[in-house]
Amino acid sequence: MNVLVIGATGKSGRPVVDALAARGAKVRAAARTPGAAAPGVEPVHFDWADRGTWLPALEGAEGLFVVGPFGQPEPELLMHQLLDQAGDVRRVVLLSVLGADRLPSLVPMASWEHDVRMSGREWTVLRPNWFQQNFGESFAEVLRTRGVLGLPAGDAAVSFVDTRDVGEVAAIALTSGGHDGRVYDLTGPSALTHGEALRLLGQAGGRDLRYEPLEPADFADAMRRGGRGERAVEWQLALFRHVRAGGNAAVTSAVHDVTGHPARSFPAYVAGA
């Protein structure tokens, strides 16, 4: 299987590349700034904003893992247009988000899911919960400098999922049968609040790390001051509304069902396991 991974250098794409390579797939690791070559992995240039990069990246690909065009001006249009050009691709795995079917239309994951379903190819949709790795990547700088993480998540619990489990599920769906037409809600084995997660991280690192629940309006204002566009602001607010309503607390067996091993726990992530 020759697989194109779009978003290969990102938080979710890197584990997909690793898991595919471990399964012996030939991987084309596509990104706006491609990473380094590795055994079985060929870096290729791909940019959602540059249509001239699409066909060269897709050349020869039989499988496609795609992280959607976040941040593009019209993200709901690009997935369909990409799939129209993916002539040799017979199997597609889409990274969506937990609760995509219950989010407002301005969050384009449901639109992307529809495009993949209607593509005429074998398809699998992954709907992961918030990533455990957010704490070590997205939130790392604010935690290092301030020790306080402010989010409009209230005190809701989240069954954070490890990106390595997401990557393994994606690789299995791309390289083996039995996953066509399936939607997998991917979670960790238990749910905990952001405050509980930060206490575990703080104890492991010998630091006082705290969670500060923010009012949605204050969070939105901070995003605007940081230069984020109004659509991105509304998008984030919708995701956090889903969290506060309890939509991210559910625990599923999908990781175990697909991979055969239990989902990695948040304490295991904290311990570096």
C-alpha cells in the first residue's frame, strides 16, 4: 500500500506516518514544510492553498489519510475538490473530531465527512477526543511560563486520547480490510477534568500547574486580540460548548476493538509510557 499522509508533520499526522511505516506501508509524508526522509517514508510538498502541489503529492497514492484544511478561507470546499483529483486513491481515512455530527455547520468536519462518504472510495472516519499530547505541545509554552492553563471548558471531564492510538487505528484502517464505512469515536480509557490532568502533570514534574476556567466571552476576546479570525473564534467556542455539555466525557472501546490493545491512559502519557 502506497499511502499519502496529509498533515504528516503535525500532532496527529506524525503518529500515522510512524504506524504506517511500522506496518510496512510506503508512506508519502505530505506537509507544507516537509520533514526528513526515513526508511519507507518519502517527504513531499503539499499546501492546501497551492493547488499546484496537489496532483504531484497524490501521484501513485492508493491510500489517503487526510487532516482537513484548518485555517483556509473556505475549508468546507477544499475536501471535495481534493478528492476529485485523487484518481488512484481507493481508500480514505479522515481525521474528524468527536461530536462532529452535533457541532454547528461553521465547524466543517461534518461537511468533510459527507465528502468522504460520497467520494466513491472505501472510507473510514476517525472522531478522536481531545489529544493527551495537547498538554505537551499546544499548551506547553503557557504551562512552562505561567503554570496556569485557562480554557472555557468549565469543570467537564474529557476522555483524552493518545495520538499514538489514533495513528495506529488510522494505519490499520488504511492497510487492512474490514473498516470501510466505519466511524470510530476514539477516546482514552477514562475521563478526567483539565484540573485533574494538570495535577497529574504537575506531580510528575514537581511543579504547581493549575487550570483556570474561563468565561467563553473572555476566551473569545483573547483569541481576537491574538489575531484569530471570527470564524476560528466561533469554531473554538463551539468545540468548548460541546465539552461543557459533557459531550467529551464518554469512553469508548474503539481503540481496543481496532488495535487489540487498551487505549493508552493519561497517567501513562504523563509517565512517558
